[in-house]
Amino acid sequence: MKPFGNKIRLDIPSVSVGAVKTDSIAERGVIVDIGVAGERHGIKVGNVLYFKAWGVDIITHGAEKYYFIDADSSAICGYEE
């Protein structure tokens, strides 16, 4: 699934508490794709993005979950190359 407009698609590791998987998400993820409008922010595919979990949109399609965040979101805290 490709991101539209200003969206960034992330690969976010699942969070486990002991042996139990939770519905929570980690507050970091690897950028796997960037919408055309989001490219102006200087981030690149493969960068690690740090964010607050409340800013992430989760889309479920079949058995897959896709994670998106708006490139202009105040939930984004920083990134690493």
C-alpha cells in the first residue's frame, strides 16, 4: 500500500509484554515509503522515525497492518539516518 499525499508509511515493530503481544505500538519505526508531498522534509526511506503513538494511523487490510503518519504531524519528534 503506497502512502498518499503527505503521508509516510512506517514499519513499526510489534510490542510484547513478556510472552503476550499487545495492541500498543512502539514509538519508533523505519520509513518504508513516502508520499510525494512528504518528500520535502528531507527524510528518506530507511530512516528511523521517532514519534508519539497517538499520531499514527493504522489501516488493516486482510491480515496486514499498515502504519502511516502525516509528514507535518506534531507527533513526530525526530529521525535518524
